[in-house]
Amino acid sequence: MSNTILELKDVHKHFGKAHIIRGVNLNVTRGERLAVIGPNGAGKSTLFHLISGRIPISTGHINFDGARIDDLNAQQIYRRGLSRSFQITNLFMRQSVYENILCAAMWSRGYHYTFWQRISQLKPLHERAQEVLELIGLTARRDTAVNLLTYAEQRALEIGMAVAGDSSTILLDEPTAGMSRGESDAAIELIKTVSQGKTLLMVEHDMGVVFGLADRVAVVVYGQVIACDTPENIRANAAVQEAYLGVSNDQQKEVTDGLA
């Protein structure tokens, strides 16, 4: 078995004449936590959309667990063992916390909403949903409608939904966006817990979160990976520091503080 779980080979994405992803090559090792960072508009979320099958690549190859997946849709990729959360919460707001997690467990096994009554009779799905509730610390909110949760609780639920199908690889798109420092610290601990024994690939703007979680950091600038290394080496990388000189003063200071 190869030690590489996810491999991108010369991946490009065009939207009309706009060349957004420009020949990305990236290998993700089984069990590692890899963070993707870069200035606003660098193409980070687009890269996640390509990996997860939300949008098709223009050219190149994406391999997951030894098989090519760039010709599959998002649902097919999810069932292969790769799941993701989104930068903006992607939840069923009128359903309960438990129902949201149960839905995610259903999708991973190929079930749909029309089979809800039948699902109620499948014990393993409910056992998995209860495990995830406990894992993300929302057992007490089990029957609460999602729209009544705090923002941080909604983000925790979305992370829970990403792991409900017991995927081997998890993609998280800015999991701490909009959180306070205290909420971010709690999210770091949650992500460490849910990603144990799994591969984690995340886009994150908060350098404290990045360097608190990542084994390696990939830096994307203008649709290209300009560096991929340990957090310590990324901090000292002159090309990475230069890449942020063109962003806003606030963002430059945030990155500089994180790299210091």
C-alpha cells in the first residue's frame, strides 16, 4: 500500500479565459494533517472544490487511495472515503442536530431521504450518529433545531457531519472562520480529536490554527503551490513571506505574526 493517500498531478482549472488553478502538484501522506494557506483569491477553495468533485478539473489528474477520482462526482468521491466541510455552513437548519448527523451517515452508505422510515430500523446508522454526537460534544443538543445553535456549535456540527461516514480523509474549508479566539482554540482540540487516525487537509486563514494543527503547510499563490513543508520551514521561507507583501496590511500582519 502506498504511503500517499491523495495525489494531484499538474491540475489546472479554467473558468472561460480565467486560469484559476495553474498546474498544481501535491502529495498528501496517509495520516498527516496538511494545511493549505495563501492570500485571498489564491485559489484555495477552488482547489478544494476540484479535489472533492464539486467542480470538474480542466486538465491533470487527481488520485485518491490509488485510484483516479477526477472523473467522479462529489457523492461518488464521498463514498470512496473522502468527505469535506464548507467555508460557509452547509446544514439543514430546520432539522435537529441528530437528524443532520444521521443524514451524513446515510449519504456515506448511499441512502436517500425517501428511505427515512427504513433508515429508522437500521441500528448501525443510529449508533454511528450517537458516537459522532458525543465526539463533537453536542449530545445535550441532540434534538435542538440547528438554527437555534450558536455559530460555533454549527461549525462543530458541520465537522461532525464530515466525519459521520467514517471517511479516511477529511477536507475542512476554513473551519474556524468567524470564531473568537476561545472558540478557535476549542475548534483546534475538536479537529485533533475527530482527525485521529485519519488524513486531514484543511484551508485555514488563522495562522494560530494552522501552526497548532498542521504537520505540513502548502502555500498557494495565484493558483500554484509555491512551497510545501513543515511549519518551521514555512515560517522561514522567504518566498512565502514575499507572497504576502501584496495583500492588505491587516492580513499581512496576521500572516507575519503567524510566521514569526
